[in-house]
Amino acid sequence: MKIEIYTEIKNPYCGMTKQWLDINNYTYEETVLDGPHEIQGLYESLKITYNVDVSSLPQILIDGEYVGGFDQLLRTDLV
């Protein structure tokens, strides 16, 4: 299983996502976005690829499938 998370520094939901994955022994690839241009680029990429409108981080993908943010992660089969 490949878990990808897109995060930013000082975002509590990003920290909670990583902590939850760590506690539950999941490995993941993290991409830390630095600044509004990188973040906006991610949002636009997700809209083009997955047809979703997002405006917050973290954003999570599992095996190339779009999951969403922290709340949506807690509703997946990983729980």
C-alpha cells in the first residue's frame, strides 16, 4: 500500500494525520509544501486529476486514489 500525504508546516491537521498514521504503523510519503504558490498548484492539480475542489491541507492519496483530508482518512478502511 502506498500512502501519499501533502502537508504544510504548522498545520495541526497535518500533524494529526502523520501522528495517526505513525501510531497505526502505516508508512507514508510526505510532501511538505512551502508557500501559497505550491499549495495552490497542488489544489489545481487535484482538481484536474480527480475533479475535486479542495482548499485545505493535508491532502491524502492511497494507492493513487484520492481520499481527502484528515477527517476522510478516518472514514477509510485503514481504521
